[in-house]
Amino acid sequence: MAEEDEKAHLCRNAVRALGKLAPYVPAATTVLVKKFQSSDAGVRCAAAEAFKKPWPGAVVALPALKRLTADTWRSTREAAQTAVGRLKAIQRIRGRQARRIPHE
């Protein structure tokens, strides 16, 4: 059992580190989204927390984060809810910027 705990701890730490790199490494977003399916609640939570400080490419995770708001673990649900709210705000800002008429 101790070995499993150690592996879970290492995985959570790796996910946290990956979350810090994700704004600079586009492929990291895909890996983080895959971690939403982990059997370890701490790993799922760490992956969701990475999206609480969103970056432009993080918007692709929105559908998966929405599903994660129904997670069995409260901390994971809360992290996902925060991330969803922030990513939706980014989408609204982008939408407004796209609708602006350029000045000549």
C-alpha cells in the first residue's frame, strides 16, 4: 500500500509541474485533460487546478472541465468550476475582440 501511495504522490506532483509548463508546452494541455480520468482524486484535482490560471490554448479543455464539475471529490469539483468560469471569460473576451471593427 505504501508503494501505491508513493506512486500517487509522485503522479500528483508531476501533474502540478505539468500544469506550470502547460502555457509554454501546447501538448501538456492534452496530457492534463487525460488526467481528468485518473482513478486518483488528487490527480484529477491537480489537473483541474492547473486550469485555474488559464492560458490561451486552455480553452480546448472546457468540455472536459465541465464534465469534471460533477466529480465525486469536492476539491476537484470546485477547481473545475473555477477553471470553467475563467475559461468562459476568456471566450467572451475573444468574442468581443473578434467583433470589433478596426479603425482606419
